[in-house]
Amino acid sequence: MRKLRYIVFVIYMLLISIAAGAQDKKMENAELLTDKYDYSQAIKVYMQLEKKGYRTASLYKKLGDAYYFNNEPESAIRWYRELFKLKKEIIEPEYYYRLAQSLKTIGKYEDANKLLEQFTEKKGTDLRAELFDKNKNYLNAIESNSGRYKINITDISTSVSDYGPAFYGDNMVVFASNRDSLGFTGIKDRWTRQSFTALYSAEITPKGNLVRAKKFSSKVQTKLHESTPAFTKNKQVMYFTRNNFNDGKIQKDSKDHILLKIYRAEADGEKWKNVKELPFTSNIYNTAHPCLSPDEKTLYFASDMPGGYGQSDIYSVSINEDGSFGAPENLGPGINTEGRETFPFVTEDKLYFSSDGHPGLGGLDVFVAKKEDNGIFAKANNVGEPINCHWDDFGFIINEENRTGYFTSNRKSGIGYDDIYAFTEYIALDFSCRQFISGIVSDKAKGTVFAETKVVLLDADLKPIDEVLTDEAGVYYFSVDCEKNYYVKCEKETYITKELPVEITETVGDVILPLALEKPEVIVEEVINPLANATPVVGMDLAKKFSIEQIYFDVGRYTITPDASKQLDILVKFMNEFPTSKIDIRAHTDSRGPAKQNQLLSENRARAIVAYLIKKGIATERLSGKGYGETMLVNKCADWIKCTEEEHRQNRRSEFIITYL
């Protein structure tokens, strides 16, 4: 009997081992399919494994990724969430980002932003994390940029994929489409399961529609992909994207991938000749989506070549007079991130491109950067809705003379997998530096938030320039210019008015400024009894000796605030208890700003305190006051020394010295 049990046990373990081996083999096969971008087939294998109980972090990652890269975000969300049900320490930061991006496509921005917060905590050095951390009000920024365009789907859009338009002269557009497979009906792209794309041309109508699509040229067509062309103004040279296909042979990299390369062709009547790959293309990385600068001296393109920032970056390369090319140059971290930056288009002073690394609405969004004085494109701005949506938006081109153009989107309201839309720009984007001040208004003691509460934005001279009401969550926000100082003021009945200074800089990014309101406190009659602790003497600083909090002023201000008045009322009580006492008020500033201005500011502060005490009944002859500007700092924070706001605040103080008793 024991021997029989042993034999049964061995057979059982053998069957488990065989089953496990079979599962591992299926997993390997699915991973091979994923590596070849055959996501549809890979998903079938992964799903078979999951139904058989093969539920691991690795499976959920692979399954979520397959749907994510196959542009099926709802299914990606399902499997990424299964991944997050497991122990979170095994989840790489990238999956927080991918789940967040997927959630955006279904409008779940609050959930997405929570994940982006965690992504930032786990991978703060990531450029995408830095951008989110500096632009947490990105949805408000996008909203402020929105509504500048009117869009319409064009008549050339079909039920399959039409994308990547390029101007061909003044009256035509050339684009990519897989509406047929050029006679190779049995050949399909493993990724999309659709025919390979070819180049088509379409006429531009007076109203900007695209009509009468037809094959562009058979001389540049192969049995694989051709797409995203760019033409010289005289239409004699074309740059375009094509699979790595030369002399009738398909070339693959070490992972069996057929990569993308940029090719150049010369016009020969209505045909094209001398089709050659550009010298900076490679068999080990992709180059794609070329566009020419208006002077035709620079070619911009997207690539995943080594040394970049992310999955694909935007590069530029100079075109020499003899037709040779310089070395490709990465456009840098102002444009590129660890995500995808692709489909560049350049005008005289602007770069348009698509990205899923900069804060956006979901998928690829269209961004624009203005060329700075040094010739660098340094800051990306989301162009807003309706160009951008929850889904992929890319391939943006514009004629800046008549402010019309075209872009591609796979939004669900379209006709096919990718559709080409026409647009008119009615309002140009304001490129001046803008940031956001935002926060929650709440009761400091109870923590409850205040909806429908007025918050006022004031300039540096205390002039109101905007006001808003908080929303149901107690949130307010203002859009403001960079490199300026502001004040945010909140008034609510039965609460002390709160007014705080804000310094806006481009490098710091958005400012989060919560406003916690307090009830006015009644000053207790016995708040101070000087004789209880020590006898006051001449030369004593009452603020220090009797724990009277120093009177701090906001940046550039000499107004007596409600908090300051409570402290000054303690001083009034002391002088009433010692009717012969005299006090010298000494006001100080921090080191920021011109010394002469700080001197005047401190003198005004001293006068303001003296005036308050006189108003409370203290005789003028018992008071003296002087401003010392920045001459008596209490810490290291002199000119040009970098200090925190709190360290500067310590220098904006007042002292109350007993000169007579």
C-alpha cells in the first residue's frame, strides 16, 4: 500500500511538473509574440494561461502591457488593477504611470493623478515625475489653452487607418493609409492585423476639407509600411518613413524586428528616383516621421536611438549645402521625456509634436514649444481641446499664414482606427510664462472645507486683479504670470481674514497654497502679568522676555494684520499696567530687494506700529520708533545667499525695547 501511494505521488508530481513546464513554454511563446509586436496573438496565449489559473505579477504585467501597447486602455486597466492587488513592493514605478495613462483615456483623472503622485514619490528623478510635480494643475492649464480651434473630420477618412498628413505644395496633402495592401492582400502587419500603409495624396478644398484621395507614387512603395512624408517647397525632394527594406530585401534587428528608417527620394516628373536611406539611420534603432524647417536647412525626426531620454525622442540634424548631413542632436529635456515624443512639425518659431510623457489628457497629446532667443525649444505647452482628447492625437501640421491645418486622432467619435481631421485656429496660444496658484480653504481647527468661499488674488501693490469662489471640495485656483509677486486673500464671515504672499517663478512651477482659516480669539485679560515672572527693566525686549510673539510682516508690506494686532494688544496691556514706561519700536526687513527700499519699508513698519499703539490710547511721547532696513539680520541671509522663505521671514521682525520705567 505504501509503495502504491508513493507511485501515485510520483506520478502526481510528474504531472504537475509537466503542466508547469507547458505553462512556462506558453509564457515564453507569448513573450516572443510580444517582442515581435504581435500583441493580438500574445493576448490570446496570456488569456489561456490566466484561465488555467496562471496568475502571477509577470502575467498581469505582460497582459496589461499587451493591451496598453495595442491601444486598448480599458482592457489594460483591468489587468494592471489585478497586478496592483498583489504586493505593491513588486510593482515597478512604470506601471503606476501606465495605469494612470490608461485611466485618463476613460476620464478618470482623479484616480490617475493619485497614481501619478505615487509614481513621483517612487521615481522623482524621472522627467515625467518632475513635470507632474511642477504642474499638478495641468488640467487647469490645458483648460485655459482650450477652445482655440474648430475641427472637422475630413472626407478622406476611412474605416481603417489614415494618418500622418504632410503639405505637398499649396493645394495638396500626402498622407499614409492602409486602405489596401498594394496587391499583397495576404500580407498584414502583425501589430495591427491590418494591411501595410502606403502613401496617398488628396486635394485641399477652399473650405479646408480633403477630397479625392489617390495613390501618390508606386515608385516609393514596397510591400511593407511607407508613411509620414516631408517635401521641399519646390516638391523636388521627399523625405519619408519606411520599414527597413532595401534592394527588395527586408532587414531585421537582433530581436527579429523590422525597424523604421527615413529615406530620401528625388522627383523625376511624376515619379521618384534615387530612393536612399539617410546616413544616420540604423539597423539597430528606429528613425521616423521627418519634417523640414521652413528654410529647409534642418530635418527634425523621432528616434529611439541610444543616448536619448525615453521610448522615442525628437532630434534635429543639419542639412549641408552639398546634401550631406550633420550629426543628429537631441532636443533635450525641455521637449523629451522618458515617454514617447514623436511626429514633429516645425514652423518659423514653433515646434509642434506629440507626447505621452508631458502632462496631458491621455494617450498622445499635441504640444507646442516656442523657439527662445538662443534658438532652443525649451518648454512644451499642451494645445488643449478639441485638438487633444482622451485618446491619441498626433501628426499635427499647420499653415500659419491662413491658420489652418490637419492632425490625426483615434478618438472614438471618428470613423476608423485613425482619422485625419481639419482644423482652423481662431486664437493664437499665449506663450508668456504662466503658472497656477491653488489650494483648499478650510477651518484650521476642524479641518472641514469651505465651498462657495471668495478668494481674491492681489498684485504686489495689493490691487485686486481676480477673484473666484471655491468649488464643492473647497478648492480655488488662479492662473498667474511668472516672475511676479502676488497675495492671496480669503475672507469669510466670523473668521479672521487670511492674506498670504506668493512668489511665482518658472523654475518652481505651480504653487500649492492652502488657506486654513481661524476664528478670532478673545484676548484673555490675564494674558500678561509682567511681575509674575520677572521685573521689567530698561533695555529689556518685551517680545523675548515675556514671550510676546514678534510682529512679522509679509514680503514688501507694513500693514498691521489681525494676527499682528493680537500681539500688539498685549503690548498695550503692558504699557497700561506700567503707565510711566516708554518703548522704542525697532523694525527690520530681510535682505531681498534694494537696500534703500528696505530702509524705507522698515521705517514705514515702525510708524505703522507706533500709529496702532497711539490709536489704542498710548500717549505719543511714550513711544519712539526707527527702521533699520536690512542692516541687522539675525541669520546668514544676506544678499545673494540662498535661504528658505522661513529664514527670510525671521529677519522681517520688530523689537520692543523698554527705554524708561
